[in-house]
Amino acid sequence: MHPKTLPSRNFSAIPRTQEEKQEKLKEVNAEFSGRPLYLDNQATTPLDPRVLDAMLPYFVNYYGNPHSRTHAYGWESEAAMEHGRKQVAALIGADPREIIFTSGATEANNMSVKGIAHFYKAKKRHLITTQTEHKCVLDSCRALQMEGRPRVRLEPLQSGGGQERGVRSGTVPTPLVVGLGTACEISMQEMDYDHKHMEKLSKLLLDKITASVSQVIRNGDPEETYPGCINLSFAYVEGESLLMALKDVALSSGSACTSASLEPSYVLRAIGTDEDLAHSSIRFGFGRFTTEEEVDYIVQRIISAIKRLRDMSPLWEMVQEGVDLKNIQWSQH
């Protein structure tokens, strides 16, 4: 089958109910039963089986280099790559010529910030950013500051074969582009449904936790927010201790870009969260395959762990006795 006439997606067969989606995912992940429940979708997400199905032929059958212009193998892969580019552009309302494929968000952000800054280095030497940007954006800005010129056309950062209109040299991996394009096409069909599903799950989690646990703070704006990411601080409970108590649930205590660090999220501190509460935060990341039953289970585990950890906390005991911790003069030894 030639990629220039790629098969049309059968959206009538797309699983739309949560039960159908779960069944489809189970077919792929049956061998992973017994693993922790996954609620860390801001770190990474499970691959939709339909995306995998679209990618597989380009690993084993249509494996040509999309930049080889002298034979059919290259033409096939190039057609698939350009089809994926159009699918991505259609999702975000862009011109396909504006889509540049990179290895991921970190490279893309570095390219954007540093490439623009270097292009305009002789004319524009001032760069404005915010404290809540992704870490790779902030580090790119700091690197430019170290050069002494925090300085939008784009200057390439790496040399090579001039792929991607000369902006990003390097062979584009056709299977990944096909997968990204298919994911974008699925998103266009199902995003509204998934968003409503996330809203339902986040409300379920918040209502049940706050009904049973006191001094729970939701970090961030409660209205202008993405419902699939809920960051909560549990006063007088160390975030890392809570994670250790929840071995059967995969969660994170940091932001998506710093969760490998034990430091509290710099984003929380930037939006004014108290240092102690930042250390007490947990990030709940829902996905399109997360079920209400999983949220119910996680809520019960959270409530149980919070109560047990607070029972062991002398600070919590003092608060329950009416002691104002802010008025205590702590001595160092």
C-alpha cells in the first residue's frame, strides 16, 4: 500500500465509552497486570493502541529514509512524513510549512529560545520570560544570560543535511511522525469527550478527598486550569513520605520538568505557595484511560495514608491541640 494513498481512519470504530477504551488498552497491556495504578500522565502517557497500529508498518515495511529522493522507499516515507505534518498542522490551526519536527519538547524549546536570540543578537538584546516556564526554557534563557546578551526568525543550532527546511538538520524518524499525526487526528475527534472525562475525574477526586481530609490546598487557579492535572498540598505531610506510603499508585511530587529532583516545584514557589506546602504537594495526572474506579481506589489510599502519617507527626498533634506554630520560637541545637 503506497503512503500517498494512506488508509482513511475508521472513526466509527473508535472506542468512545470508557469501558470500550479500557478494553482496548487491556488487549495491549494484559501482561502488565499487577503493576501500580498509573496517575502520572504529565510525565508520560500510555500509547493509544491505534497510534501503535499506525506506526508499526513504518518499522517493518515502509522503512525508507524520507530524505532519499531517488527511489520508492524514500518516496513512501516522505509521503507518510508530509501526511503526518498536515495532521499536526490541522490540529493546531497552522500551515504545514510551519511544523518542524524535533526530538521532543526540550530540543524544540531550546531551538526556539536560543535560535531566535542568536538570530537577533545584533539588534535585540533583551529577553523576557516568566518564572513558571518549563525548566528547559528557563535554562536556555540563563545560558543566554551567561553569554552576556539576553537578546522572531530562527537560526539553526546544529549543522547537518539541512532537513526540516534547514531549521533542524537530522533524519526525521518516519514512524514517530506517523504516530504523532495519528494521535493528532484522534485528538481532533475525541478531545471534547476526553476533556469532559477529565473534568469528571478531577471533581470526583477533589470532592472525596476534601470531604474526608482537612487542610488540603489546591495549587493553581481552580477555574483557569487543565482538569487532567491536579496539584494538592497536604499540610503536615511530607510529599515524599506520602509517595512512599502509596507504593501501589504511580504519582509524582514535583512539576513535570523537575520530578526527578527532591526539591519542591519551582512553579509552586513562583505562584506564591509556602515552602512547607510546596514540600507537601502531590501531582495527580489523569489520562484518557483513567477510570472512576481507579480514582475511587486512589482516594481511599490517599485518605488512609494521610491520616496515618499525620498521626505520627508531632506538628499535627500540636495543631490539633490548638497551638499556633507561627508563634513558637524554635531553637537550634
